[in-house]
Amino acid sequence: MARLTLALAFLALACTGPMTVDPFGERSTARLQFEDGATEAVGQLLAFDPKSHSLDILIELPLEQPDNVEVFLIPPSGIRYQVLGSFQNCEVDGSARRCPRRLPALPTETADAWRVEALRTEPSGATSIEVSVSWKSARN
């Protein structure tokens, strides 16, 4: 049943914007684009099965992005899960900053499209942020 729900959610998202899904690796990626002077960027991720899977999150952003970005995952329930509020525990690799984060299994959430929001407190130049989520069985 979870696979059918996932397939239906994927079909519903097919025309909603840039998003990639690895159907075998249970991974979904959203690229959020800040326009020049914008303070908000949005995208969508496809949630696999948050009731029995934890979320391994990787947020990648350019080094020139100031430390004024917050990233949230928002499931259909409307609860806002903040996954980035500072660059603490982030790694610098070449011209990018990579910030691994994790959320536990969320037994009240559903497999569906989740909104991803990135907010910056001060407008600056155009840039993009990539948010990838891998779904790992919480039973392991």
C-alpha cells in the first residue's frame, strides 16, 4: 500500500517543478532557487514512508551564501521541521557547503509531497540550494 501511495504522489508531482526521485535508492532531491533580491525559495520533495523511515537530509549551498538561511521541511500536516538554522556541523568541500541533518521516523506523517522552504533574513544575489532526503528504515 505504501508503494501505491508513493506512486500516486509521484504522479501528482510530475509537473510541479524541479525535483528528482531515485525510485531504487529511496532518495528525493529539490533544488530551491533564490532569485536576485528574494528572501524565499520553495520546492517539493517526495516523502517515502515517514512512519517507519528516518530522514537523512543533505543540504548543499554555495560558500558565498551568508549564514542567514533557514530551511524547513513541511509535510501536508503543516508542521514545520527546521532542518537548517546555522552552518554548525557543516563541511566545506570545494566551492560548496554541505550540511547533513537527520529527522527520526515521524509516525503521524504520510508518504506524499512535502514542501521545502528556504528563507533568508536579508536579500542578496541569486543562488540555489539543493536539499536531498534519503529514507532509511527505522527498524535497522
